[in-house]
Amino acid sequence: MSFAPILEADVELWSDTADVLIVGFGGAGACAAIEAADNGASVAIFEAASESGGSTKLSSAELYLGGGTKVQKAVGYEDPVEDVYGYLMASNGPQADPDKTRAYAVGGAEHLDWLMSLGVPFKMSEYPGRAMMALTDDCLMYTGSEKAWPYVDKFAPAPRGHNLKVEGDNGGPLFVQILTDAVRQRDIDVHLEARALRLIVDGFGPKQRIVGLVVRENMEERYYRADKGVILCAGGFVMNEDMMQRYAPELARSGTVPIGNPNDTGGGIQMGLSVGARAINMHEGFLSVPFYPPATLTHGIFVNGQGQRFINEDAYHGRIGCLMVKQTYPVYLVLNVEDYADYETASWLAAPIKGTGDTLNELASELDLPAGALQQTVSGYNDAVAAGVDSAFYKASAWLKPLSGPFVALDCTPGAGAFLPHFTLGGLDTTVDGAVLNNEGIVIEGLFAAGRTACGVPRRGDGYASGSSVGDATFSGRRAGKQVLAAS
Amino acid sequence: MSFAPILEADVELWSDTADVLIVGFGGAGACAAIEAADNGASVAIFEAASESGGSTKLSSAELYLGGGTKVQKAVGYEDPVEDVYGYLMASNGPQADPDKTRAYAVGGAEHLDWLMSLGVPFKMSEYPGRAMMALTDDCLMYTGSEKAWPYVDKFAPAPRGHNLKVEGDNGGPLFVQILTDAVRQRDIDVHLEARALRLIVDGFGPKQRIVGLVVRENMEERYYRADKGVILCAGGFVMNEDMMQRYAPELARSGTVPIGNPNDTGGGIQMGLSVGARAINMHEGFLSVPFYPPATLTHGIFVNGQGQRFINEDAYHGRIGCLMVKQTYPVYLVLNVEDYADYETASWLAAPIKGTGDTLNELASELDLPAGALQQTVSGYNDAVAAGVDSAFYKASAWLKPLSGPFVALDCTPGAGAFLPHFTLGGLDTTVDGAVLNNEGIVIEGLFAAGRTACGVPRRGDGYASGSSVGDATFSGRRAGKQVLAAS
């Protein structure tokens, strides 16, 4: 399959024309379509699958938003924009995009209002536990490393993960249903089982403008004209083995599992590249060791192949995952049996038990670690617990508890059986409003991107927070939906 | 400055025509030119600087070659191709390119012969010390982590760094002089102070062919036609702050220093991208903590902000550097004063002394480490030394020596004063013969790349060995110089 563009002059028959053509009916595409329509554009949206939703539907649809959202204020958090901005800039490290991050921090509260105006339900409540998503219908929770070192002392923490008012982990389907209804209620032309193949350009070369889309539907190739622009919202490339091997081989390491929908094959990114777009941050991604719930496992310690700790265990599971895969293997999570709790039923991790023991020596004899190393590490850790300060990694005092045995060690090493999911965070470089840039930083006329097809706010796996991708996808989709009209 | 291509039809006056046009007269460009000319092509080479050499001239011109080169055999190493291939594949990790790596392993001996046939002098000798390059006129030395864990038990080690027969660190100028003479002796049209600006194409779009080059020389823009192809050998992009920020922000971290020549501004990569080439591995690079010589510093231990060791200190300095910058800062090198030796005059590192002490407690009191951490680490290390096995990191026994004091700690933290150089290892994706590929993996007709403009054999900073870049640049330059004729 080639993604090379074709010339407008070679189109014999146009099937239809709209102001805005959108590739992909997931969270980003839906929001782009709604905003474009609400701003007066005629819109057509093309989805390769037989229903809307994309990877947003498969997710819990948490939204990472701050700056004093309606829910945050209702439960008592002001969450100043500067703390949101500061945390996101720091956690995205050298890759952070200041313009996109500021817009996202400033616009978070309004974005939640907008979603609520579409009917997305949020309970004015907080879920207090340490989990990946609320398992009740409560809304707000900490979904990143805001309360953990090295961020907690620099930026006032606040819970920013917004879960839908729905029991358990079912946010995605409801969220997508509401967005889909909103699209259907508008004069938006929806094409399902319609795979975008190529862009149509008014000419080849540096000054080309994107004027349409070739789509395969009903077993034929059809040509759609875009009077104002095309928005690529076709997800990332985690399901494309060739692209993963070429662009993100470390992320695709053996023993970890790609997550997303089957159409996350990078088609949007490829169409962009084929007209000269630049892709950035292509090696980066989310990579998690989803070890909580149960929260009690956070009382344990992760150790690497040297028997050393390497992280404050109260950090976000994705931060730990990204550091974990850079260690010498094996990697174990060592804890008291009493903290094992309901691990087998509550956890996504599924890491097998590597060893147990009433004493540390007994446990160590079942692990592949240098002699004495675990004992030394646990001794140092217990000293820190007794002193009340984890002076090595600054795990918060609430999580400090002696490792006194009996013990159990879970094998988190990639390939040993644990579920270690990953997805991509690289994509097309865009302006803060979603206009796609070429390799010289010049806007490609008529082309926009949002969601994981673009490189958005979340840029580092070790700085990721749950809700960042759906938050960024819907936020960036809206901005592109508006900008396509402003730019033309 | 725009790198966008122009149309052949828009060229009013061609200044000249050659079969092959080469951008950049460094190691890669020189070898491409020589091979193309020796295979019967007319060749013109364009260099932005006022003399030849590029970053090769600034280097020690070590060449990392194996598989039983003339020098290896003379001093008693067979170095089977499979060990070269295995080591390079392992050390380049998931990014390794099997085709390029095999060609390089298989062709190493012939490549040295070819360079010797041009007059490059190598002494049939080995330099036994642990250094970055031979400081005598001896030839062979270990310049990677071949004798270090985790490679030493998997692939039979052999010295593969080939230093020129010249006293001290002066390989680059001599090497370039010999290549330059070889170019001058052939019917190759050399243009100095001639900056390539844009490619010329026979048409825009997916089927375009590269047919020439726009060059700024003598204060005007001139147009050169390439009957068979253009080879981009313009170096990497380490001197382009904007590209570094966009593509390799982690590599460009504060406190480290770009090394290369001032024209390593990514012009070759940009010209490629402007005609639809794909760039890969753009985030990666070499990043070194050049702490030896003196070799005695290898008796010390590196510790991170937790006071933990994180590496076998007998690994290659670039491997240590890449792992070092992923640690929690500060990072110190702790050693006995007696091993400090001639550090101040012999070392490139220039890391300042952070603390000293007759006792470990005294030293620790001057360092920013968690209480007791350094003492625990040194105690564990000394136990390992006494046992004769570094069971945590497997530093070779020859380097195991008790840390008994008096002590000194060097501050290697980026920004604290140490010299920590970096350069890029990402570039245009090419076939094993240097043909440039577009985003779909299809060859762009008439376009080739070699050296750091392409993504070659060396792909990871933590697997780099000295001599890999000049080795790969000259090797890939030759292949491109031949392929441009075969492909047309």
C-alpha cells in the first residue's frame, strides 16, 4: 500500500465535496468534526472501522485536565494554571512543547465545560485511592506523579484525572457514544468502513496545497474534495510492526504488548510524511508496569538485576515502567505477603511469583540476584523507613512500611509473563492549532493533524499521566477543527 | 534558508555537468568520490568549508574494523566475522541494521587494505593501554566494550580500533591529507567554499528523480547537473540548535558539548527530507564521559545521586556517559588518590574535584549523597574485590582494587564543569549501498547518502566504539560511490 499523494488534475470524478474532511472517528476526529461544524463548516468524517471510537473507546476515557476545572473547584482544588504548566513541562522533559503545554494548561477548565455541554457526565467527587482509574463512579484522582518525587516539591499537586460518572472501567464506550451522538446531531457526513488512502494535492512540490482525500469504501476508490482542509486524526502507529521497528524499536522491545485499536497503523502519519510533513519524537512512547491496584503493592520495592532500587515506588506506573526497562534484568517487585492482598484479582499486571520466603535469605535464594544484594538493599530501605525519610528516592512517607516478611517477589521482567503495555507518543509536528509543518517548519497548506497522529502535549513515557492522551486528543482535535476554518 | 528542491525546468543555465555530484568533502565524501572516479565516473565534489576534512579531520581518525584485518592478523588476532557482527548487533541493540552491520563486518579487512593502498599508514602493532586513542604510533587497540560485561562472554573480544601510524592524537589531519591527495590525483572536480543549497529534481512528486544541485559559490547560485546521482555526505546535525531541540533534545541536554565541525548543521539531511526522504534514529547520539586516560581511574567507581554504582567502570567511556545522564544527579567518580595519577594533565574530562578525605566518612561529608549510601556502596564493592568477582556489574578482575583511601571524588554531573561531548547518530535511511529511501521504503532515484548524513552502522550511544563513525563514514562513502553507477 502506498500513501503517495495524487494530483487533483488526475481526479476524474469527485464523489463529494466538503469544507473539512476528517480522517478517523476516534476522540480527536469526533471533536474536530463537532468544532468545525459548530463553526459553520460542512464536514465529512471517514473511519476505517465499522464503528466510531478508535482507541478512545478502548480506553477508560480519563481526561487529564487542570487549571481549576468545575470538578476540581467543587471538591476544593484551585489548581493554578502555572502548576499544571510547570508539572507538564517538567514531566515531559526536554521534549516538552511550551506553546502546546500552555494552551492545554490554560484551556483545561473550558475543555471540561465543553465536554459537559455535550452531555459527558462527571460526578463532583474525588476518588481517594491509588489506582489507574476510578473503579467507582467518582471523578477526580491523581493519575500521574504529581504527589511523588521529583515533582511534589516543585509544583503544587492536584488530582487532574477526570473519570466519567460511570461505575468501573467503562468510560470509553460511554464517552464515545456521547461524542458520536453529538456528531450525528450535527450536519456531519459520517462514512464508516471508509479507509483513507492518500491525500490529493493541487500540485506536487514545495507549494502544494492539500485539496482532498482518496478513500476506499464500498470496494472502490473514491475522491473527496476538501475546500478548506483535511484533518488527520488516525491514531498512532503502535500496531504497525514495520514502523515500530524503524522508528521506535526500544519501545517495541520483546516482552511488552502494543495497546490500541487495530487501525493504529500510522496511516495518518504516513499520509503526512508523503506530502513532506515532519515527524518528531518518533522513538517515544508510554510503557507501563500496571502494578496497582491493589495500592498496597506500593509498600513494596522494585529491584533490578543488581538488587538495587531504582525508583520511588509511589510514582506513576508508566514512569516506573519506562525506568524499569532501562535496568539490568531481572526486575522484581519485593513485598510483604500481607501487602499482596487481592493482587491476583485486582491487578492488571499478571506478573508471576518468582519467589517467596519467611526470611529474606529464603526469598533471595529463589531470585537471580547477586549474593547479599537484596539483603543489603532491604536493610537500607528498612533503615530509611525507621528514620521516616527515604533519602535515596523520596518515596512519600505514607508508603513507607518495613519489609519484615514473610516475603513474596513478583517477576516484572519483560518476557517473564507480566502485562507491560505500550503505545506511541511521536507523530507529525504541528502548530499549537494543529497545522502540519514540513521539515523546515513551514505550514503545509490545507493539512492538519490531531490526537496521536500528531505529536501533542504528552511526549515522554516516563512523564506520562493517565488521561493525557484522551485529554490531548480531544483538546487538539477541537483546536484543529477551528483552525481549519481560520486558516483558509 | 530553505532546502526545498527546484525544478530542472527552472534552471536557466547549467554551470557544469558530471556523472556524480558529492556534497561534503569529509571522510565519507572523499571515499565516495574516489570510488566513483575509479569506477569510471566523472565526479564533482562540493565543500562548504575552505578546505577538505569535515569532522573526520577533527577526529583522531581511528577506524573500527574487524574480521581479520592485515594489522589484526599481524599481531595475532583472527577476529572472526561472526564475532564482529555479533558484537555490533548486540551493542547497537534494537536499532541495529542487520544488512549494514553484516556488510561492515564482512568488508572490514578489505576496507583497511583499500585505505592502505591509498597510502594510509598503519603500524603492525598493538597499543596495550586503556585509552581513547593510541598516544604512540601503535595501531590496534580496544576502543569499545568488547572486553567488558555484558559482551565479553558472548563474543570473542579483539582490538578493532585502528590508529594511524602517527605519534599522538594526530590521525585526522594526516588521514584527510592522504584522502585529499587521492582525490586530487584523480580527475575529480573539487569545489571549496561551495555550499550546496538545494537539490534539483526532474519533477515534483512521488516519481521525481534527483538530477542536480544548487550550489552557492563565488557569491552566486550555480546549477550543476548530475547525470547519475547526488551523494549527500554533509555530516550530521549536532551544530544545528533548532534541529537538535526538535529531534534530539535529550542528547543536547544542558551541560554537554556538541563536537564536530561548524558545518555539521544537518544540511544534507534537510535536503533529503525536502525530497521526501525518511530520517530515522534521530534522537540518538554519542555522549561520552572521557575519563581515561589515565587508565588508573578505572579502578574507581561511578556513583549516582543515590550513592549507587550503575555500570561496570571498565566499559567504554561513551557507554558510561549514556548511562550516566540517565541517573539521578549528582554523579561522582570515587577513587583512591593514588589512582588519580596524572589525571590533571592526561585527561580530557576536566571534571572538578568535589571532595576528598582520608576516610570514607570524611569524603562522604563533602558530597551530596544520602547519608550512609556511599559507605554502603563502597563496603559492598570492597567485598566484591576481596571475593574477586564483581557480582553486581562484572567489572573485569584486572580492574578490581580495594577502595581504601585516601579518597578523591570527581564531579561528573553535566553542568558541573566536566567535558561531556556529544554528536548525532541519526540520519537519512538508506539501503546498504547508500540509496536514500522515502517514508515508504522506496528508493528516491538519483539520491544517495553516506557518513553521518545517513543512519549507518553505529546507532546507539551506549553501544558506540571509537572509530565507528570514521569507519562507517569511509565505508559507506565507498559503497555509495560505487552504487551511484550501478543504479543508474
